[in-house]
Amino acid sequence: MSSILTLSCRNRPGIVGAVGHFLHAHGQDIREAQQFDDRASGRFFMRVVFAPVGDAPSSGLEAEFAAVGREFGMDWEITPSGHRMRTMILVSRFDHCLVDLVYRQRIGELPMDIVGVIANHPRESYAHLDLDGIPFHHLPIAPDTKMEQEAEVWRLMRESGAELAILARYMQVLSDGLVAKLAGRCINIHHSFLPGFKGAKPYHQAYARGVKLIGATAHYVTTALDEGPIIEQDVERISHGDTPEALVRKGRDIERRVLARAVLGHLERRVFISGSKTVVFAG
Amino acid sequence: MSSILTLSCRNRPGIVGAVGHFLHAHGQDIREAQQFDDRASGRFFMRVVFAPVGDAPSSGLEAEFAAVGREFGMDWEITPSGHRMRTMILVSRFDHCLVDLVYRQRIGELPMDIVGVIANHPRESYAHLDLDGIPFHHLPIAPDTKMEQEAEVWRLMRESGAELAILARYMQVLSDGLVAKLAGRCINIHHSFLPGFKGAKPYHQAYARGVKLIGATAHYVTTALDEGPIIEQDVERISHGDTPEALVRKGRDIERRVLARAVLGHLERRVFISGSKTVVFAG
Amino acid sequence: MSSILTLSCRNRPGIVGAVGHFLHAHGQDIREAQQFDDRASGRFFMRVVFAPVGDAPSSGLEAEFAAVGREFGMDWEITPSGHRMRTMILVSRFDHCLVDLVYRQRIGELPMDIVGVIANHPRESYAHLDLDGIPFHHLPIAPDTKMEQEAEVWRLMRESGAELAILARYMQVLSDGLVAKLAGRCINIHHSFLPGFKGAKPYHQAYARGVKLIGATAHYVTTALDEGPIIEQDVERISHGDTPEALVRKGRDIERRVLARAVLGHLERRVFISGSKTVVFAG
Amino acid sequence: MSSILTLSCRNRPGIVGAVGHFLHAHGQDIREAQQFDDRASGRFFMRVVFAPVGDAPSSGLEAEFAAVGREFGMDWEITPSGHRMRTMILVSRFDHCLVDLVYRQRIGELPMDIVGVIANHPRESYAHLDLDGIPFHHLPIAPDTKMEQEAEVWRLMRESGAELAILARYMQVLSDGLVAKLAGRCINIHHSFLPGFKGAKPYHQAYARGVKLIGATAHYVTTALDEGPIIEQDVERISHGDTPEALVRKGRDIERRVLARAVLGHLERRVFISGSKTVVFAG
């Protein structure tokens, strides 16, 4: 049974050696290791997958590693590789990302437990989606009920033990308060190649501007709309002949795969936030 | 010897039939035809490649076609396929696009005659480039000489009979007056995926924002900086590990191919301006 | 209500003019037209979308067009734009393409009626898929029952009036007899970038060879295995770190979108078979 | 001044720790490290960029590291980061890759010294290429002079101290003897997406097959034609309308960038051969 160590700290000599030495001394073999020394910010990021050699114990390592973490001032975490992150999905009218995430989770592509789906549309809107027991919460929203609705979202997050929130084409802007509570663990899919076409109706903006490629962007949600750290982006070629409706159709494919890749990276703990950007170790 | 007919007009029934009938009646065979009915603007665009059947004459067709053009209110042009457009290239310090265009022209990829190179740096800056007789004009520019320099650019354009100007990483913003004179026949390469990162140092902007793809955009120059009708765009994947310098390096490849594709499209008369956008018939 | 005229014939002067003239004379306006003159084979291909001007009738055009068709020796067809093609989907164990096609059909992306699903695995294998009334046929297959099973496939095709068969990761090789019956209307998705890695376990072949991109190919089925006319292909970048299992996962995304694009092209009558190749007019 | 340590060995616990400990103990700071544990072959690959902390010496490390190398049975090498690899370029009639490599080297993209160009066509064939003092060797080849020509190639490699040979569209098949001498340090660009379209005239093969994407492949040369370990590949979309000549034109762009990326990876010591495949650490 392997484990994943993730850490970040101010860069200084000796980190890799210390981590390597620690794991070896505790009977662990390094299976995979990636690191990044961000020379702009001075931060160092590392992800190590390790497994016990022979019958070395892998429990109790956290307590032992704490000393190393303190010495280097690390933010660190050790997680069993098999950990399934508890995840809440929020959705509005368009369900292509929701349907896709549920399918990928079901066939084992995304190592997560979906602890609930929160929608501001009723269950009937997704009549053909078999949720297979995943709790569905209809939380409609109106200008004057936004605060209550968000309180309910937050309650559901807490009570379900959700570690991650995915805005799967959830078309509501979260309040600064809720964003703060979900900092670093709320992923949104925006249907444009950011920083182009922020805000509403990006495919119509793209059509109006006459771009030759459209894209989608998965990012962590921050209080600045569509400005959070970008995790993943992709594009596809379009032409003058594509109507806004065609862009919406082509865009769905991009949105689905960009969001799924970003979520997989997060679940595998390959994504680190570094200021307004991310470090994403290739999977 | 084939010819190319390009036309645009307000859309109404019968255009294709009238063009097809005209060409057939004048002994011409249609080799290639593309059309686009822009339902947003109500404009119709068409490009037809045709060649005489047997020994039918192809000269004098313009005079005959004028009646058709008048009937439908067309902007139209008939050009021999083999026409080599007279082209002026403008460049600043970075010469990768210039070198690339000259090479492509030389091996026959770009059907144009380069009638001159205008640079705001001296000839020695491009010492290793064999211009093979293409006139080189060093037109340095300073804040108080911009007007004179542009007058000289315009004089060189006129005297050389240049039909097209290519800003091959020419880092000077043209005045509104010169832009007006070059309307629809001045192509710029911008080193970002527009509309993201307009203006100066786009690779540094891209680095600061943390995007996961960088791109380049070829567009017609208009008075609104980096807002002209887009002809071609492309992107490449980058990662957190790419420094601004690496982006500049990777970007050079994108810039070169995007500009060359846009220029080829223009030379082959596949590109039409439709308001703030373009119609580009695939080659 | 618009219609689509598709035709192919030996190329000769006057086709475009004749078609344009015919439609105009019968009160029809051309909305979209694409053509291709295959100089290698001498065949000409054309697709025209047209709609009546004012209250001109669009019924009865077939009878009138027959004369034009005869004159040029055309294979031709006129279909109402809104026609929903009757489609049978065949599937084996992996259901990602089936699930994707059903979803796209449901949200209106694919203008077809799914008249049935034929699987060599039982309905329980796709327990979470809501077929919403689409008939499901479990037709298991064993070496000595292949002939009977195919007879049953063919009976279901005929009785349901299916115009198109989609092999959505159907892992059985069809007999030459069945292939002949489905000529030009049976689309398969192969999970490699053909012509590389024909036959079984292409992702494992790709892993063994160490390629840096993997792909998928949608093609019409012919008696030569994985050699039919290619409709659409796409690829994605992989690395040395990708296990065969990772390739299978990444490949699913490619397969889904390549198959969906090919099917959409076929449904919109943008795909023509030209010998061992296809002509695909852009959508 | 930083250095690059590259190593491979049979995988076993403790390698990362030992390397990290060694470097730290010798006053070196790890700037960049990548590793790959190839579970299929049991081999371990690592690349570490390190630099001295303060005024620690970085000379003499090889002698010290030898003990670590022996302990783990490593193939290893330590190279100064600034090392410019001595490179010989071989070319035939088409010079787009040669011209591109010379340009990239000149502007500092490729950290190599070009010690010579060997061509089986005379210098005049590349009249417009400014070699700026790079020795040019015209070594024509005929069926009965192949052995002598190759002896001359090998003599030039040795006398120039060339560490790398680039076959930049060199259209001669090397003999097994010469291939053996250049094992692991001879990079070829093949103008197809291997394993599709091996051998001669791949663009014509691609046209005949009707593929929808064409590509290029850079690989190490081995005695099996077009079967050596693949370093880099890329593709571009084409259509039914592309003639073989258009494929050749579009292919040139792919060939140039694929070859340049492969060469850069090799120069930066990011590419390891692992049996019939490569491990390429991202740059």
C-alpha cells in the first residue's frame, strides 16, 4: 500500500536529501517523485509516492515526519494512495459536466466518493441521470435567498464531510464568504480560454470577436471572478461557419475533459497552489 | 491557366446560380468553390477557382462579369491563380518571422514577391540573412521622427507597388493615418492568444497569469490595437516550469507558423473581412 | 424548411451551374454549398443546403431533379434537413461510447433516432444507463453461433428500419456477408491512430512501441479489418510514464469525441466515400 | 555554475536518498530533479540539476560520486550545464530542417556547436544558407561508393569530435556498421507519424490511405529502419482537399519543430534510451 507525501516550503538546500533520507531510514521506497523550485517566488514544491520495503510499517510516519516538516517550515501532508476524496458537485441547468463526472467516477477513472449533488434546478431536470444513491439536494436560489442558500450549501459540505467542491457548470457566483471557506478546494470550469472572455456568455463573446479557437479553463475559485489559479486549459479549432450554438456544442466536449483532468490532478494531489498560479505535476 | 473569382455582397437568392451560369456560358470550368452565407450580417462571400474548357479564352472576363457584379451589388475581383502578390515586410529586432517568410517564399511555399524589407534596426542586425537582392530599408524611429518615418514607409509601399504589408514582429504601433492607408492589406502577428494579453510583453503577462497554453494571433491591423479581424491562431501547451524565456522560445514556433498560414491564406485570396471578423476558406 | 442535396459523379464542366440553375428555377435559395473535385479519381462531390424562397414548394423536387441527375450520371439524394436517421448501436463490454452517444442524442447534439442497442453482454452490464425505452437486444456470441447471431443482427436492422449501424466499441469482427449488407452505413471506432496498431489491444501495442501520442480512428467498416475509409481521427500526447491502463483511460476520451464527430458528419450528410477514402465537408 | 547528473540503474530502494545525501554532503543544492521508475523493465532513470551552495567546489565530484555509482550499478554522467554538445548535421536535398537547426543554434535556442554539415548534394544546393564558417562536406553517394562515403562520414565525426549526429532529412539509409558506431547519438526525423507509413514517400502513403492527420517522428537511429526509440512526435490536421504536395508543405512545419524539440531534449540530457523506447523528462 503506497502513500503520497506532498509538501511545500521556502526553498533551501537539503530538502530532497532530507526527505529521501527520512523515507529510506523508515523502510520506505520512493516510487515516484516530482519537485519544482519556483525561482520567482522562492517556494519549493514536492510530491513523493512511496511504499514500504518488505514488511516495514507505513503507519505512524506522520508523527515521525513532523520533525522534518518543522525543520524546513513545510506545509505537508501524507495520504494513503487509495484515499477516495469526498466530493460535492454543484450544478445548474446544463448537466454535461455532472453526467461526465458521475460516469468517470463510476468506471473508476476518478478516485473520489461523490457525497452529494447540489443543484439550483429540481431533480427532474436531470431525469435520465442515475445517481445510484448519491444524495441530491435541490437548493433553488433567488436574489434575496442567496445568503440562506449558501448557508445550506455550506451545511451540506460540512455534514457530508466533503473535502472538495466541484462547480460543474454551476452558474451562480459564490459570495466571498463561501469562497473563503472553500479556499483551495473548490474547482470551477469556465467555458472560455481565460483570460479571454471572462464573465457571462463566453461563447457568444468568442463568436462576436471572431476567434479561431475556443477553449475552457478549470481553476480554483477565488473572490476575483474567473481569476483564480488555473489548473488546466484546452482548446479546439473553430471556423467562421460556427454559430454560437455550434460553439456551445463544441465547447461541451472541451469543458468535460478539461474539468475531468483538473479534478483527477487534484484527487491525485498533483496540483499545488502557488500564489495566483498552480504547479501541476504531470500524471 | 486558372483564375480566382472572389466576391461578397448582400445575400439574396440566385447568386450561386448566376455565377455558375456565367462561368459555364463563358467556357469556364469550376475547379473549386467555397461560399459562406453570414446569417448574422446578411453578407454572402464566395471564392471560385475556374479554368477554361478547351481553348476558351479567359481574358476579357472582367468586362463581361461586371454586369453580374452590378446586378448583385458585389465587391468582386478576378485574379490569375499564378499572380504573385507584391509584399513588403516590416521587422524590428527579432527576426524569426522575417527569416521564416523569406525561406518559405524562396522554396515556393508563399506565392509572393518580396519587394522590400523595412526595419527600424540596421542591416547588420540580420547579418546572417541572405536577402538575395531584396531591397533593405533601415528606417529608425524615435518619438519625434515617427511621422517622417511613416511617411517614408508609405512612400516605399507606393513606389514598390506593394499590395500587402506584413508586420513580422514589427514592434511599432502604426499611426491611425497609416493604418487607414493599409486597411485590409496589413497583417500583424501578435504573440498571444487574443483577446488575452493584448499590448506589450504578452509572454510575461501569460507567465504572470499562469495559463497552461500560450498562443499567437495573426490579424489585420486596425486602429484599435490588437483588435483587428483575426485570421489565424494557434497554441501550445506549457507548464509551471516554463520561465518567461521558455515561453518566448516556444512562442517563436507558434508565431512563425500562424503568420505563415495567415499570409498564405491572404495570398491565395481565401480570407475575407466581414466587419470585425474574417471568413477564411480552408486551403 | 431546408433540404440537403448530396451528389457525386464523374467530373465535367457545368455541374455547379446546372445545380445552381435548377435550384434557382425551382424557387430555392442556396444556404450552404461545398464541393470537391477529386483530381486523383476524377470524381466530383457536392453538398448543397437549400430552402424555398417565399412560398415556393419544396416537395416534388426529386422528380424534377432526376433529369439533371441522369444528364450528369449522378449518384444523388435530397433529404429534408430535419430528417432523423434511424440508427442501431452495437456494443460490447466497454460502454463509454454507447453512454456518450445516448447522452448526445438526448440533448439534441446528434440528429438521429436510436432504434435499438445490440450487445453481446446482458443488460445488467449497463445497469446505470437509462435507455429510456430504446429496445435493448442481448445477442451473445460464441464461435459456433456467430452466423446465427449475425442473422439476428441483420433481422433487427431490417425490422427497425435502421439506416446506420454504429460499432461503439463492439469487439466482434463482422463477417464479410454482414459487412457487404452494411456497406457505407456502418461506422466503427478503432482505438488507435490508424494505420498504426491495427487489430487487438492497440493501446498495449502503443505502449510497447513507445509512441508519444495515441489516437483513435472512426471509419466505415469494410471486409479488410481496420482498413475502411477513415472519417475522423484525433490524438493526445502521452509520456513514458503512462502505463497501458493510463493509455486506455486517456484513449476513452479520444474515442468518444472521434466517434461522435464522425457520426455527426454522417448524419448531416457531410461524408462521402471516394474509393478507399472519404471526402468530409466541414461542419 | 550548475551541473547535470544523469543516471540509470536497476531500481532498488534508497537511490534517491543516496543521491540527495551525496549532493547535500558535498555542498550542492538540487535545483531540478526528475526520476522515472520503469516498472515494466525494472530500470530506474534520474536527472538532477544541482549547483554549489556558497563557495563549495563543484569540481572533483565525479571522482567522489564513483562510489555511489558502483554501489547501485549505475550508468551515470555529470556534465556542466553550459556544455555545448559538438554536433554534426547530415542533409540531402531538402534543407528546411538544416536551415531551421542552424537558425535555432544561432539565436541560442539549441546549446550545441555545429562542427560540420555533411551533404550528399553540393554546397550550391544550399546557396542561400549562411553557414558562417561551419565546415561543409560534400560527400556524394552512389550504390558502389556507399562504403567509402560512410567511412568518410565516420572520419569526419571522429576528427571533429562530434558527440551527436542529426539526420536532418538525410535520405540515405545508414549501414548497420555506422549505425552501431553512432548508437544512442544519432537522431533522425522521419516524415510520418510512426509506426504508420515507414519507408519511402510517407506523405504519398498518407494521401493514398486517406488519413485525417499527418505527423512526423524524431527517433534514435537503429539498424531496424524507422523502428528506433521514438523521442518526439507531433501531428497536424489535414483534409481530403490536401494533395500530396500540400502534405509535403504542411509536413515541413511538423518535421522542423519535432526535430528541434528532440534535439533540444537530447542536448539538455532529458532523453534516456530504455530498450526500444525513450524516457523523456519534460523541459
